[in-house]
Amino acid sequence: MTRILLFNPNTSTEVTDLLVRVARPFLSPGSTLVPVTAPRGVSYIATRAEAAIASGIVLDVLAEREGSFDIAIIAAFGDPGLGGARELMSVPVIGLAEAAMLSACMLGQRFSIVSFSRALGPWFRECAAMHGLVERLASIRLLDEPFASLANVQDEKEELLIDLSRKAIDEDGADVIILAGAPLAGLASRVRERVSVPVVESIVAAVKQAELLAALNPKKASAGTFRRPDPKASLGLSPALERLLLAEPAEKAPSP
Amino acid sequence: MTRILLFNPNTSTEVTDLLVRVARPFLSPGSTLVPVTAPRGVSYIATRAEAAIASGIVLDVLAEREGSFDIAIIAAFGDPGLGGARELMSVPVIGLAEAAMLSACMLGQRFSIVSFSRALGPWFRECAAMHGLVERLASIRLLDEPFASLANVQDEKEELLIDLSRKAIDEDGADVIILAGAPLAGLASRVRERVSVPVVESIVAAVKQAELLAALNPKKASAGTFRRPDPKASLGLSPALERLLLAEPAEKAPSP
Amino acid sequence: MTRILLFNPNTSTEVTDLLVRVARPFLSPGSTLVPVTAPRGVSYIATRAEAAIASGIVLDVLAEREGSFDIAIIAAFGDPGLGGARELMSVPVIGLAEAAMLSACMLGQRFSIVSFSRALGPWFRECAAMHGLVERLASIRLLDEPFASLANVQDEKEELLIDLSRKAIDEDGADVIILAGAPLAGLASRVRERVSVPVVESIVAAVKQAELLAALNPKKASAGTFRRPDPKASLGLSPALERLLLAEPAEKAPSP
Amino acid sequence: MTRILLFNPNTSTEVTDLLVRVARPFLSPGSTLVPVTAPRGVSYIATRAEAAIASGIVLDVLAEREGSFDIAIIAAFGDPGLGGARELMSVPVIGLAEAAMLSACMLGQRFSIVSFSRALGPWFRECAAMHGLVERLASIRLLDEPFASLANVQDEKEELLIDLSRKAIDEDGADVIILAGAPLAGLASRVRERVSVPVVESIVAAVKQAELLAALNPKKASAGTFRRPDPKASLGLSPALERLLLAEPAEKAPSP
Amino acid sequence: MTRILLFNPNTSTEVTDLLVRVARPFLSPGSTLVPVTAPRGVSYIATRAEAAIASGIVLDVLAEREGSFDIAIIAAFGDPGLGGARELMSVPVIGLAEAAMLSACMLGQRFSIVSFSRALGPWFRECAAMHGLVERLASIRLLDEPFASLANVQDEKEELLIDLSRKAIDEDGADVIILAGAPLAGLASRVRERVSVPVVESIVAAVKQAELLAALNPKKASAGTFRRPDPKASLGLSPALERLLLAEPAEKAPSP
Amino acid sequence: MTRILLFNPNTSTEVTDLLVRVARPFLSPGSTLVPVTAPRGVSYIATRAEAAIASGIVLDVLAEREGSFDIAIIAAFGDPGLGGARELMSVPVIGLAEAAMLSACMLGQRFSIVSFSRALGPWFRECAAMHGLVERLASIRLLDEPFASLANVQDEKEELLIDLSRKAIDEDGADVIILAGAPLAGLASRVRERVSVPVVESIVAAVKQAELLAALNPKKASAGTFRRPDPKASLGLSPALERLLLAEPAEKAPSP
């Protein structure tokens, strides 16, 4: 049984529930989801500052849950803390944006990211750059107006998001659309017949990429830039994180 | 049931058999493999010229088999004919190199491609560039000496390929190794404990990415650069390909 | 006498005739044109799939004609099969797009490609990328409407193509215009006084670049990525191509 | 009087003291340093994970000290939390790496970063990429052996660091050397006569760039990607950071 | 005392006076300005040809004044002759554009360059490319209409330049504005409250960067690409330049 | 009759003679060479400073000779003053490096530049960057030792230059070699049988590219970044250059 930690770094439990609801039907028989919501932070991460805050919290939570999962998904588009988590943990860690973008690459040459808040632009762009995928990114298209509630933003803005998707296709040359952001989970399947190119459902991409990594069963790197760091003392961090930073590097035992 | 066409564009049936043998244990319950070997061409594609020859043959075979599969894998590292096939077919098509490289991206920042013949270098490099992944490519490391037989090249060269992998890690900064080329299928799991970073098994990556795309169930683009081309008359091509080029664009019917 | 093979990979003999008509007045005394039209394929190549089909046919025809020419021009903008042909043949091979783009580089910093069919966009863009010239490409501007006949498309669309050229100059920053595609041969000289920057006539550029290469009289590479590949057996290919793939690498004899 | 917050995101007070000792002689009459050491974290940040941890702590400390400084220096080479801090704070914030690299750009075409621990490599490289300066980076050269104490690492490794600098010049094409990392503060002036190109003292560069920004007296952006984010509620963060995230955007009052 | 040569490579003495007037209040106690106006050339450099003419004149003037300054600013946005001067002179030389662009990098991710004449576009773009800063450049926005007099262009066009700045912010994604060109000196502080992102005053940036370099007190490179060239005889050049080209490389004596 | 100005921006008349001797046999019947040697400057340009000096002299000489040639070659590898000359002159101007590099692009994917003096490296690299050809440049390989005389450097260093060429092929991945620098004119044909990839003779490439441009007969741009600049008064420049800067833009009359 592959235990997939689905960690929502936002504090919004209704978004976590939504992600689980959308992802669960796509799980393979041998997989199970372990949903966790951020105990601290903001209800939805949108800016560089909020992503910086979240990145430490991601490490805290993964450290605390270590041993209870076989692979982790950081389920906020933008992938806060991904590099550090991939370095520190002995099991694979992937990001929601990473999974969606890499999956989109197989459906066309360039993809556009469409979402509901202008504030997300810089973070999304830096995320694509961090993954070396700027050449594959046609555009980022964002709404620029308030929304009533995070839980219902995908219903409230459905028409406007379809309009943005069309502009991304017609004006920016997108071959694929990613409806980005955890609060939009499930929208892709609802709008797919009204958008003229493939639409990627990010959380489904993430769960299936997690299963792919489980199948590849990669060993933990003991060399390269993602090897486990040398043990290091720390001051004032959470006990779990302090312990993890102090731990000796050890290779993950191979699957039997 | 998802029917995955595993098309080996090389004429070597023992390589096709090997790919099936390695991939089959990783298939999900709802998937089945349809293995096909190139009826024309060379026993293993290595150069730009051989890839150009193969790209037309890929289209021929996919056109001929149309309707008998739900997704296709072009199972030669280098992905001959991928762009054209993705454009022309109404179901998703992925390449072995594409699947391996995108999967490697989730295991580190930069990957190296390691294989058994110097002749493969230019084609592999142009393949990485075509996919916009040069920034993620640490190096291509290739043996430069003859091998006794294609069917046994992975046994014959195992030690040398491990040595190359180590050089890629130590000197080129690779976080991940891809043992590239269909004749090396199955080698990754055998050498994994002797390489200090994750090693990607390309055909397993390809089969799981195929299942991921099946889960995403993308519609056929009717816009963007991978929309079905306009119908066009042709001269002297295979009947199946002639028919496919003449067909009216039609969106894939949505899944029930 | 330098025999320049002018190979039109489209099946349209009127386009071949047009290319010859436009190019011939620019031939140097020591050069002669050997025009050949594709025996198979489509009347004009526009998509990735059609380019993939053409690339194998290019190799077939060049293999069959080997020995009857001193240099070859692949006379479709997009350069199908160029890399493979350059690798395989012992004499120089150049592409129509390559010759036009490199020539344009000497007339300004950035050029725009203007042509008559939207379908050509992805292929042209990938061609510019293949040649490493994206930084020099200001834009690709294409008409998006049907045309009555290929043979007369340049007359029918003359005004619209001039309009597109002006937009490329005013909005995209083009210093040079390339009217791209074999069916537009001859148009550049007709519209030159109505476009405010230099307009490159692709087939004239190709013929003069062919003569330049003849003057440089380059030896066939026996090293690097364009050395003659090792001999390789094949299955089901044309006799000429099978023979060429099997041939021992041999350096071109130096000119006396 | 310009109050420059010199925030060391490492927990090592002796490094903070060292930075102040090196920087103070270069302060202009109108400037004063406000040194602060991280209350939590690790004694020296080296990995992606440690940088992620530090980035949240940077925001905490800056939020807590808000109003007590006119400009802030994040004094760890690698610039943890820089983007978020620049976004959130109403006064300018700069990074030690940023200041050193931009200053190096005025002394040559390409610079090399030389430091004392192999673990720093990935973080430094990602920092240079984040600043869009990869084209200016000749190489990163790092020692790969343990050191006795952080406080004395610059004395212990002086010869080896000079050797690395020479290799960066001779083999990598460096025009300028940056001795990177807060624990190396002061070393540049000691070794300058033994290195054949300019050596940048990072903390001096940072203090002078801080004074430059004070002279430019930039207003806080109310547009663009560094405008003050919209107010947002949070959960479980430090009181100061919670307050800052909740604050209404307000432009910095212009200097009288 | 640091003597900063402020060399205006334009022949317009009123522009030199303006630069001095704007810069002087920002000088540190230990600095003094040595203003010099080009004795030959054009009143304001705008094109590649004029920049080429200026680059030789820059070398002439710097050679002639050698020994009378400790650092030099080439005070035309576009930095004519900068590379050669940096190579040839034993003291640091910086450009007005370089100083402004590097300073802007600390105030946001991308900057736009705004100026008063369309003719400046190619030169400014090539300047940004020369400095490897294209990734940080959001756009160049230029007026396209005549102006009455160079001395008053900043007053005459103030409103239009503010409009262009706003377009750069809203449409091109600029985080920072550089009002470029020596004739616009002083305008930044006048318009700052009407532009919603930081506006960089180029000459202030240049003077403070000059003081920063004076603080770093870099030695003259005796290796790398900015080492003093080997002595070389010349013909028909100005006596000072001839002498400088003939001089033996000598390291700048370290400051006492 | 096409009059091709072959302008050597070095003051060495024996190099001019050599260039003419090598180029003349390749002239087409309708072409004639007009050789000119720089009246001022250095005997061979090697550094950024010397290139800056030369760029003004190039404009002086071209202005003075205006009307006496139909196309100009700036015959120093590095192309001093090319951009300005192309802007200012009403006839085409090309550079020796530009012509050689663009020609090399048709003979392989990447070329290496091989020459006789280490001092040339930065200038050559910046030249390749200026032309947007860095992606096509495999390496620059330079001798690092004195030579006896410029006139005989190609004989003296023949063996060493062949060695460097082999290293460029074997270690750097060069498909083509450019023996760069006017003093090496004629060497390519002498060493061609001893180098395993094509060797480009730069001056032959330049003369044939000049004839190609003559065949294309481009009009002078009246738009784009190479349009004739607006008339401008100047001070202290050569009479011819002053006159040219003052001239009204006028389109070149079309050929009859």
C-alpha cells in the first residue's frame, strides 16, 4: 500500500476536503491518501511572502509526519518549500504545480496557467522558472477582481475563467490550459467541453505522478544536490524539525 | 480498459519483448499493453537520418492501427515522429525520452542521460532541446566502443554504464540518471543500489505517464498547435496514412 | 560545373517550375540547377506530421540521386529532413529556410517570417529553433483564411502579405522580411518597393548560399556530429536508401 | 540618519559581530548599523531546507523590528526570504549575495563565487538564477572538506580559498572573485594582493548599496509585483507578522 | 578624497551642468566630481553609429585625463566605450546605464527604460544585452515625436513620459522605472509621486555606485578578460591614447 | 559590376594584400574588389579597447569612400563598427566574423573559433553574442604564446593551430572550424586535409556572402532599427563623417 500524504499548506480545510474529493476516484487500488491541512499560515497562499512563510511550515509538518507516508504532495500551486523538502525527506516529494506543468508538457508544446487572483502572478512565474519550464509557459492569465468566498470561487468565476482560457489559447498560443490553485480543484472536468484544448486537473496529475514515482521506487540520493544534508544543530525550531535536521543521512531501504 | 500501444520504432522484436517484460508488472489493473514492432527501418535508431526515416514509419503504423488503442508510446529514446503523431492522432501519444525526462525532473534538478553508443549523442541532445529541457540536462554520457549484440548490450556494458553514471554525478552535477535507449530496459532496477542517485527506468515511466494521461482523459485539441490539421490529399503514401491525412478533424468523444 | 540539386519536397511540379524560374537568372556561370519534385507526399507541406513524412522522402530521393549533384537544396521552407541529409550525404545539403534566415541576418538584427497559411506556424517556429535563431526572429505572421490555388496564392494574397509585413515591421520590430514558402517564390522582387525594410527572396538566397558552399569546397566530416554514420543494415527501405545506410564512411575526394 | 538593519539570519552572534566589525569603517557619516542575529534557526545556513526555514524567520524578525530601521540587509549569502521581505516591507530590503553580485558586475564581465562548504552549491546557484545573473556567473568553487570552527574558518582555509580563486580565474574565466558567506567577512581585503583580479567584500558592498538605495529614496511600490499585498488574516504566526500581513497597504511617506 | 570623473560623451555642456547639479547633493564628504564634456561628437548620442563614434572619443578623453581621477563615470545612457575603457584604465570605470540598471535590480524584479526619442531603442536594447540584463528588462518605452530643445526636453515631455511609465507598469510588468538619458537628469525626483513604482535617478545611482567601488578599492586585474592589454604600437591616434596603448601593464598600487 | 570594398581595419597592408590574394580567385565575373587599409589604428585589433578605436575609424573610412562601392566588408574578425556602419550606409555592409560564422552554420550544428592570440578571446566572444550565435558556438580556442611576426604567424603556428582545432573537435564538440583573424587568411585550404571537419576560410565566405547580398539587391531600410538615422549636427569629426551624419535619409535607388 502506497501512503500518499496530501498536504495542503493553506489553512483552509474545505480546500483540503475538495482536493481529496476530486483526487480519490483516480487512486489506484494500491494507493491511499493521507490528507493534512496546514496548522498555521494563511487560508490561501498568494504572494512571495506567504509562500516564504509556508515553506517553513511545510518542512515542520513533513518532519512531524515522517514515517507515516511513502510519498508527499505539497498541494498548493506554487510548490512552497519543495526544494528543501525534497532534500530533507527520505521519500519522494512533489509539488502540485510541478505535477500539473510536467503533465501538461505531454499534451502540447506550451501551456498557460489560468487562475482567479492577480496576486498569484509573481509566485506562479517564479515557480515555473524554478522548474526550468519558462520556455514551455505560454502565459499566466489571472482575474483581477475580488471574489466572495474561497470555497465557491470556482463556481462564482467559472465563466470568467473560461474566457481567460480562450484568450490564452487565441492570443498567447497555449496548447494546454492549467486551471491553477487548489481552490479550483474539480473545475477542469466541468469546463473541458467548453475549452478547445486539453485542460489539466492539477490534483489528479499530482496523485498519478505520485503513483508513478512510487512505481519507480527511487532510492534516496546520497550524492548530487538532493542528497540528505549533513546533520546540523538548530535553535528554537519545532522538535520534529530539529530532530530531522540532526539525523544522520541514511539511504531509504529498498522495497522488498 | 485502457489499451496502451507500445510501439517500438526499431525493427528488433527482442527489444520489443524486453520492453513488454519490464513494463508489464507495473501496469494498473485497468490497463493493457499492445506491443508492436516496426515493420521497416533499422534495428536500432541512432542518428538523425535514422530518426528521420523512423518518423514517417511511426506515422504509418499509428495510422494503420488507429482505433485499436487509447494511447500510444513511441518506445525509442529520442521520440521519432512524436510531434507529428501528437498532431495527427485523436488519442494521446507520448515518447519514451519525454516520459523519462519529465519523470526525472521530479527527482532532482538536473538529470544525465547515459547510454551505450556515441552515435546517439546528437539525436538525444536535439530531443532534449525539442522538449525545452536543456536547462534540466546535466550531461549526456555515452560509451564509445563496439558492442557484441544489441540484445545483450546491457549485460555486456553494465560495469561501464555504472562508471559513466558515476562520472555524470561527480563531474557533471547530475541529481538523477536516465539509462537511455530501449535496449537498456530493465537495467535500472539491477544497478540501482550501485548508483548514488535515483535511476529512472524509462519504459516504466512511459507506461505510468500513459496511465496518467488516460486518467486526465484530455480532449483532442481543436485549437492551438496540436489541433487536427485540415484534410489534405496526398500521393504515394500508405493507404492508412493517406486516409488519416484526408480525415475531417473531429473531437474525441468525451468518456461516458 | 557545380550541379545544384533543387529538390522540392512538395509534390507540386508547378512550384518546382516556379522556383527554377526565379532562381535561374541568379546562377553563376559555373553552376547549373537539377530540379526534382517529390514523387510522393503532399502538395505543400504545412504541419509537423507532413514534415515528418517529407523528411523520409527527402532521404529517399537524395539517396537515389547520389552522385548526380554536387550540392543539394531542400526547397521547402521548414527544411524537412535537413539534419539527416547533412549527416548522410557526402556533399553539402542546405535548407530553403536556413539559407533565407542566415541571409536575413546580414541585413538587420531581427527578421520576421511572413506567409500565407496559419497551419505553417508551429513548423516554422520549430525550424527557427532548430537553427538556434530564435533570438533573431522578430515574429511569424501568417494569413488565416483559405486560398484558391497554390499556384496563384502569391497573386491572390499579395496585398494581405504586404499588410502582414508592415505589421511585422511596425509592431514586432522586424528589420528584415522573409516571404516564406516555395509558392511565394518571386514575390519578394515584386513587392520590394512597397515594404520599408529589405525583403529576402528565399530561393535566390538558397542558390547563392549553395554556390558559396561550393566555393568553400568543404570536406565531408569524419568527426563531429555530422560525420558519416557507421554502416547499418535496414529492412524494407528503398534500395537506394538501404545501400546508402550500408555504405562505408568515405571522405569526399578533394577537388582537383 | 539612515538606520541600516544588518540582520544575520544565522544564529551565530560571532558572525554578526564580524560583519559589523568589517562593515563599520565604510559607513558614511549619515548612516548607522542596527545589528540583529536570528533568534531561531541554524548557526550557518547551507542547504535549500535551511534557507526555507530561514526565510520565514527573516519575515518574523523584520516584522517585529518594523519602524526601527530605514533599510534592511539580509546578511546571509543566498538571500533567504528576500523576495517576500521586499514585497512586505515599506522600506528597501537587499540581500548580501545580491549586493555582492551586482557590485561584481561593475568590475568585469563574469564573476566566480568561492566559499568553504560544498553544501552551499545548490543554494548559491539558485540564488544567482533568482537574480537573473546566471549569464554573469563564471562558476561556483567550493571546498569539500570539514572545517574546525565557523568563527575561524576564514583563517583555517585562507590558502585553499586563494587556490580555488585562482582556479576560477584560470579555468573558469572569472574576471572578479566573490568570497561568499558571512563567515568570510573581512577576508577579501586580506587576500587581495594574492589574487590577480578584483575581490569583492560582500558586506561592504551590501552596506554601500544600502546607502545608495537610501540616497535614491524610492517610494514603496503601489503597483507591480512588489506592491504591498492585500491585507490577509493568518493563523498561528508571530504577532508581529500577523499584524503586518493584516496591515493596509500604505505608501511610504516621502522624505521631507 | 575620491575624484570622480563625470564624463559626458555628448558635446552638450548644458547637459553636463545638469548632471553635476543633480548629482552633487548626493556626494559623500570624501568625494568630488570632475565634470568633463566631450570635445568632439554629437550633442546627444542616439544611434549605433553615434555610439561607435563616441566609444573612441571616450578612450581619447580618459587617456588624456589619466591620473587626474580615481574612478570614471561614462555619463551617457548606453555606456559607449565602457568595455574598452574598463580594460585599458587602471582605475574603475562605470556606465550611466549600467549603474542605473544594477540599482534598479534591487528595487524589483524587472525594470523598464523610458526615454524621449525612438531613435534610442536599438542602442538601449543592445546595452541591456551587453550587460546580461535582458531577463530583468520589462520593456523599453520611447516617445516618437520631435522635441523643441535638448536642454528642456524633460519639461516639455514630462506628462508624456509619465504616461509611458504607467504603460510600462500596467502593460509590460515593470516593477521599477528608469528615466533614461542624461538630458532627463533630475526628472525622477520631480515625478516620483506620480508614478506608482520606484523611479531610479540614473546619475545619482552612478555617483553612489562610483563611491561603492571606491570603498571596495579593487585592484587592477592582471588576469581575466579585463587585465591591462599588452603594449601595442599604433598609428595616427591621439598622443595620450597612443601612450596608453604602449604602456606596460602595471597593477594599481594598493591604497595606503 | 559589383564593387566590393574590402576594408581592413588593421593598419597592416601586408594583411590587406593577403586577404586580396586569397579572395580574388573566388570572385564571380561581375565582381571586383576595392581593397583599403586603415589609415589609423593598430596593426591588428585584439582587445575591446582596440575594437572601440577601430569602430570609429571604420565609419570614417566608409563615409569617405561613400559612392565608390556597392557593398562593404569589414575585414577584421570581430566586426568592429558593423552595427553603426549598417545603419549609416545606404549599401550593405557585412563583417568577416559574421560571414564566416553564418557560413559555418550551414556545415554543422556548432562551430569553434580557433586563432593565434589569447588576447582575442573576449572580443570574439562578444562578437558571437552580438550576432545571437552563442548557441551555435562550441568554443573559442586560442594560442597563448608570443609570435614572431604577424605576416608569418600562420606559417609559424600552423601545427599548433591544427592541434587546437583537433581539441575543439574532440573535447568541445565542434562540427566546423573557423580559423579566425585576417592574418590567417589562406590557411584553411592548406590544412583542410589534416582537420577532420570542414574548415571555413573566412574571407572567401565574406566575398561570397557579399555577392549573395548583391544578388538579393536589398533596398535601404526606411523603417526598423537599421533605417537611416535622422540628420544630426556634429563637432570635430572628419568632414566625410560629418557630412554623412547630416545627410537626409534617402532610399537607395532600385537597380535598373
